[in-house]
Amino acid sequence: MKEIMNMYEEEKDVVELEYNLICDFIKLRNKLGLTQKQMADEAHVVREMIAVIENRKKHPQINTLIKILKPFGYTLSITKINKESKNI
């Protein structure tokens, strides 16, 4: 049972990290004052790709996120997780 609970906690942490990444993605688009279509056009992807990412319908691939973020001067980075405050 303890093993199952540990697996659940690990999965929960991953889902929370992904959720936070998507929230940051949406916040950036809004900060830049862009519609999904405008962001997609600038990144040379279809608008539906932005919508799918923002609606968490699929797990975005790293190279897709980088391709979308790069024209706006952003990229992904690795940061340490602060486990004490659960500020993931």
C-alpha cells in the first residue's frame, strides 16, 4: 500500500509541474498581449497546437514548446524543486 501511495505522490508531483508550466505558458502569451492565433503565426505552428497545449489535451513535446517560445525570446530551463514549500 505504501508503494502505491508513493507512486501516487510522484504522479501528482509530475501533473502539478506540468500544470504550472502550462499556466506560465498562458501567462506569457497574455503578458505579450497575443491571441493564440498571433502566437501560432509568429512561431509558424497552427493555432490548434497552442489551444491543445493550453487545454492540456496532450503533453507538449519539449521541442514544440521551444519552437513556440523562441520567437518571443524565451526558452525552457531546469530549476530546482523546492520540496519544503511545495512551491513546484
